[in-house]
Amino acid sequence: MATSSGQVGTPKDAKVGGAKVGSQIGRSLPRLEGRDKVTGRAEYTHTMRLPGMLYAKIFRSTVAHGRIKSIDTSAAKRVPGVYRIITAEDIRTVIPAPYYGPAFHDQPILAVDKVHFVGEPVAVALAADPHVAEEAAQLIVAEYEELPAVFDEVEAAANNTLVHEELKPAGTFADLKHLKGRKGTNVALDFKLRRGDVDKAFAAAAHVFEHTFHTQKVLHLALEPFASIADWNERGVTIYSGSQGPSFVRTEIARLLGWPENRVRIKVPYLGGGFGAKLYIKMEALATALSMIVRRPVKVALTMEEQFYTITRHPSTFVIKTGVDASGRITARKCEVYWNGGAYADVGPRVTQKSGFTASGPYDIDNVWVDSYALYTNLPPAGALRGFGIPQLVWAYESHTDMIARALKLDPLEFRRKNLLREGRPQATGQIVRDAKLDAVLERVAERLNWGKPLARGNGALRRGRGIAVAIKAVISPTTSVANLTIAADGSTTLYCGTVDMGQGSDTAMAQIAGEVLDVPAESVRIVPRDTDVTPYDMGTLGSRSLFHMGHAVRLAAEEAREKIKAMAREVGEPEGSNIPLPDLFKKKFGMQAGNIVGTGTYKPDYVPPDPATGLTDKVTPFWMCAASGAEVEVDTETGHVRITRLITAVDCGRPVNPKIVETQISGAVLMQLGFTMFEKMHIDAGQVTNASLADYKIPAILDVPQAMENETVDSHLSTGPFGAKGVGETATFCVSPAIANAIEDACGVRLTALPLTPEAVFRALRAQANKPLADDA
Amino acid sequence: MTRTISFTLNGEQVAAEIKPHHNLVEVLQREFNLMGARESCGQGMCGCCTVLVNGAAVSGCLYLAAFVDGAEVRTVESLADARTQALSPVQEAFIEAGAFQCGYCTPGFLLMATQLLEAYPDPDEEQIRHYLSGNLCRCAAYPEIIAAVKLAARRRKANSVG
Ligand code: FES
Ligand code: FES
């Protein structure tokens, strides 16, 4: 029986009793789409063309906050070959209320009356030749009456300078409804969690520590920049888009057009990376509006530079305060988190709330207070980036935890062990922790680090140290996935599911799950490309939710199909336990190669929304994601340069469906977060991004891969997961930053509280420590 | 102002009408439907647009199409056997080692890895890292790319011996 990787099983293998091919779960099957990707044949939206298509080039705001006084398009219109110049006024002729967004309907397709950040789309030039469109866009001129702007999240919270005059919640989320029409505030959401009595506990504590941490603005920087093509006519619109969430795009475009969803079709070619950027509406609404205006297909494909003005990761300020008793137990933790959401909310309010559930960390603390604020500022919008806010929180709480241990002269590992959230104990929200291998990930990293054994400390200017960090995440809930599966009369299986494979390998994993249930080789299962006309609803490929939610939906669909096969066998008079090949079964039933078996599965986990006053609920997440990282570093105290000599990460992803793909998800996540830790930063001057290009914004290259990077999954089985599995796309990002910062302090005694950990930052801290601060720090 | 250029593309003699400002990537895509070389940074920083011109790797996003007049151009589409469609050892190794996630950067890495192995059939890890240091992969499949190059080197050696 052909089940080894690379060999394609034939439908003839399919039998009523299963082909007995052995388990599909746990196979390190190479990605099913591999051939397309190595031959250059894989099609991405950015390189797609439709006949008669026009190219759109965007003219963007040059001020951070201002009223649009005039837009002069006359020179642009004179460019030979230009088809048309479009402003918000034109957009409103086809979409009267041109505002979109998952949490707030606050983002205009093109700026209406006002601009809210530098880089906001203001007008568009259309032409059949993209060079002509670009030349014309450059000739558009706008005049603004500048308004006061606010860039810092903590300043924004004071509400002295307002980004929006009025808040416009989308109505999708019940807990935002009270914000409708609210004026005089930049706060798009405030999530509160109240457990026990922190004030009393602080008063009684033997020690109280408070620190403030910052994270910088970074971005996803998928190598395929955003691209959408819309082809509209009176009967319907087809949108080709590199989208991680085609179902959401369909719903939102239908709402904007006032159409039923079945007239909106979203087709998703391959994605050249996503990481949370290509969610909700990005270029789809603009492309649709433009196509409606000109009645031709229109492509909006951004440049790398434009990605910096589209969606980013939230900068954050986290004020964290912890009370510890005389025995070293944490008795209280207060977390005040300010999320810099930029000019439009995007999914920021979700990030603020969902990450808020675990802001106090993976510890068993009786008294917890969390205030988590989503703030508007006059910066490019922020959304979800591989962790839904968790990496920012872990950066703060695991640095803080280390600082406490050091201040109390406790071993940082021991201190964590003592306070760690254990199986069966309530997490801060009140949900009892089950199937969360926090202890295992921590212990595995400690063991690999040889924690407790002496470390060669280096000599001269080179100082060596090690650090550790551990984290937990509640997966986004509640969300729904639907899958359909058909079996053809020759026994072959086709799977329809909306999870977007943007490189994480979900198609392969879903085929393995379907194959496991039907007992056919995963390679023989065809996955239909995402197309909302045929693939059913899925909430979105985000937050490491797909393998669990869609995995269950696929399992259910396959189980239903399996039951129907058995029923068909009974119907045609096959004896119980018959192992008749499926083609023969179909022939027996239909008299020829005809008919289908269709299975469908829908999955939505239980969820109880948090009590609005306390944030408490006993059903906040269907599963917990757990990670730990350890780092060994060598700091050159003369230059501030940090060399990472070892980087170790252990994650709990339940039972790996495809161990090889899990491995690549872990190392990819670690390396991405390594960039956010060591050097990536959007430099911003008065709202203007000053390094919006790959020449000036460095991302990890092959030479940045640490010589020793060790990753592992701990032995785990999620009892409620599909075949024991959990999601894993984000998990390995959580702990990288604090593990390295903790190692730097261990090496040379300086503590950095802001990312990134650049040589300059380390050097300045070293000089300050030596009481010789650099002139501009003094 | 258009002009006609002619060149060898993946072994075939071809011609194209171009304008002086057209870069090589857009001409390959528009005139020849070859989508493997693709633009990302547009600045010569990432290698997604890598094309071989007279045997040397160039950034097709910056390389003007006019310059390939009379030249020999090879793209990722030429790596598989034109007749049998069999994948090259490097392509196979990339699949087996899981050396890509989204695949957007993959054509560039494949061409560079192929060149590397032509120049150094038995590269060590340092050579691999150094040779591929100009190509970026945001999915950070770097460890698997290194493993794939090593695997391909072993395969090539075995093939040439056998
Ligand atoms: S697109 Fe040419 S090097 Fe990046
Ligand atoms: S595989 Fe996605 S950028 Fe390299």
C-alpha cells in the first residue's frame, strides 16, 4: 500500500472498511502543493491579470491629521493614457457609506473630508498601463488644513487630541455596542478583568514591584504585497484577493453594496505570506468600488513601501505591578496595557480584549486586575500579527517576572515553577486550565539550557548569560468553521474548506485529517482552492485557530461521509463488515459510475462571554497555547552587540498532525519574532514612517539564523482537539523577546525595557550602568 | 517609444516589444506568462525576482528588459526537465526538506541554490549561508533551505557517481 511521502494513492484504494493505509495523523508528509511552488507555477494575486483590466495606483496623505481642503487632479488627468482619477466623491456615487472594518466601521475606502495618518489613501489613478497610473498618481496634489495629531498611546488615552470625532462600532460585537456614537474619546475598547482584591493584596504583600515596558511598531511584511482584483457587473462581483479571510470579505463587501452574500464571490489564489496582515478588508473594497465606477476589472496591487501604510503590529505600553509574599508566591498582579491602534480600529479591539484574558501571564495568582485599552492615534493602523497581542504582553510580563526574581535573589526558574499555573487550577478569567503543558515546556527548555549548571561567563569585554521565559495564550473564541466533503463514484475524495493555506501547510494537514477518517492516503484527497461560491463559511485563518476549528469541521464532514458510505453498503445488500471497493459500491447502487456522497461538518466551540464588569468567564477558550523559550547570549560590552549563541523553544501544540510542518512553523515563528526582538522597527517622525522599504527596514536573513536553534514539541494530547491537535502558527513567537532580554541582563547586568534590543540600546544601558551615560541620555 | 528585443529564453529564441523603462520581471510576466520571477521589494533587496542573465543572477525588478537584447535568460521555469517535466534535484530537495512555506521567495532561492551547486558541488554550511544571504524569506524557512541544499548536493553527487 502506497503511503510513503511523495506517492499518490489512487481512489481505487478507497474501500468501505477503509483501505487500511495506516494512520495519516503524525505523518511528515511534504506539502501537497509543493510542485506548484518549486516550478514557479503557483499563482499569486500580485501577478494575476484579467482581460481588459485597469491598474490602480494610490495617492496618499502627506499629513498625519488634517481636513482635506482641495484635491487637484488636473495635471494627473493630462497624463497620456490615464483612464480616470478617482476620489472619495466618486466612491460615494457607487457606495454611499464607504466605511468598513471588523470591529468599527471607521475606515473609508478613500479619505472622506479628513485624513487620519500619513500614507492614508486619498485618491487613485487608473490606467491600462501601471506605469502611466503611477505617473499620474504622482501628479495629484492635495491641500490640507492640518489638525493636531497624537502618536503616543499613553498620550492618546488622555483624550486631549482626538483622532475621530465620533466612534462607529460595527455592531458585530455585543461588547462594543455601548461605544456607539461616543464622542470625546480615543478609547476604542477598554477591557477589564477583576479577580480578587489587588489593593488589599498589595497592602499585605512583602514586596511590590512595578515596571513599565514598551514595544515598537513593526509590520508583517509579507513578501507578496497586498493585492486584489475586482470584476463587477450588475449581477455580481468576483474578487480575486490574497486574503486570509474570504468569508469575512464576502460578508463585508455584500454589506457595503447592499447585496445578498451570494452575489459576492471571493477567490483566493496562493498567498505570498499573511501573518495576520491579509485579514478583513484590505484592498478588496477599493478594488470593488473602482470596478463599479469604471465597469472594468481593476487591480489594486501595492508596492513594498505601501505595506508600511496598510497594517502593522500594535506598539504597546504595559505598566505591570506585582505583589509577592515572603515565601516568593505572587499574590497580586495589576496590568495596565495601552495598545496603539493607529487611525483605524481594524481588529485592534479584539486584540485588546482577547489578549487581555492572559495579560497576567501563565501564573496562578489570586488577585488580578487588568485594564487593556485600544487607542486611536494618527499612525498607520495596527491589527493582528502572529500572536494577537500576546508577544507584546509576554515581553512585558516575562521581563518583569525575571526582574522580580533577581531583585528577591530567587532563581528565575524556581520563581516561575513556584507560581506556575497548574492543571486543574483556574486561570485569571476563571476557566479551569486543562491540557495545558506549561510545566512541560518550561522544564524542557530549562533542561536543554542546562539550567542550574554553571555557564562559562566569558571574559574581557565578552560577557555571556542565559534567560528563560514561559507563556500562555487563550485562543480566539467563539468562531465557526464549516467544511464539505464529497466522494465521487470512483471513490476519490474532494474537500471544500475555507481555511487559507498561506504557507502554514493547512491544506496538507486538512487532507491528513480527512484521510485519517476515511482511511485513504492524504495525497489522494483533493483540496478545492478557496472560492466562496463553493467553499463554505470559515471565520478566518487567524490566531492559530484553523487546525482545531476547521480540523474538527473536516473530521465531522468526513465522518458523515463515512457513515453514508456504510449506509449505502447496507442499502445495496452488502454484508456487515464488507470491504467492497467504493467504485464497485457506487456501481452497485447507481448501475454505473455515477452519484456522490456528500458529508458536511460544522464546528463552533462553547463560549461564555466575559462578564462586562469583571471579565470573568469559565469558558473563554477551547484550548490553551503554551510556549517557553530559552536563550544564551554573548554581549560585547564594548559595542553593545548581542550574539545569540543558542535559542531554544518548546511548544505545546497537542498531537502534531504533521510533525515536519509543525517544526517549520515553530522555527519560522521563532525567527520572525527574533527580527521583532533584535532589530525590526518602523521609525516614525511626526507620523511619517521614515524607513518604509526593505532597504531601510531589515528583516531576518539567512545570516541571522542563530547557529544553534533548537525547537521541540512536548508530549501532549488535547482531549477536545481533532485527533488531539492544537493550533501552532503563533505559539513559538511568544517567549523569544523576554528570553533574550533576560539573558542580556544575566550576561552584563543591564535591563532593557523597550524593544528592539539593538546594539545601541544595549550600549546606552551599559554606559548608564557604569554611570557614564551618553550625552543625549544624561 | 517601443523597440524590439530578441533573446534566448529558457533555451528558446524569442522577441518582445518593450519600452525603455520596462524591467525584466514585467516583460517575462506580460509577454511570456512566466510568473516565477516576481516583484516584492522592487529594490534589489529580496531576490524574489531573481533571473539568470548569461549565467549571472540579476534582480529582475531593477534589471531593464532592454539589457537582455541578445542575451541568454533563464528563469525558474527552466529548472524542471522541459520534456519529461521531471523536477531537478534542487527542486525535489526543496519539497522534501520543506524549504518553503508560502513559496513566494522560492524561485529566487532555487535559482541561487542551483548556481551555488554548479559552482561548489559540495558546499559547507557557511558557504550555503553566505551564498544565499542576499535572498529573503519572510516565512523564514532558512533552516530547511540549508537542509535542502545539503540534500540536493548529496543527490547530485550520488547521481554523478551512479
Ligand atoms: S523584488 Fe527584486 S530584489 Fe526584491
Ligand atoms: S516561503 Fe514565504 S517568503 Fe519564503
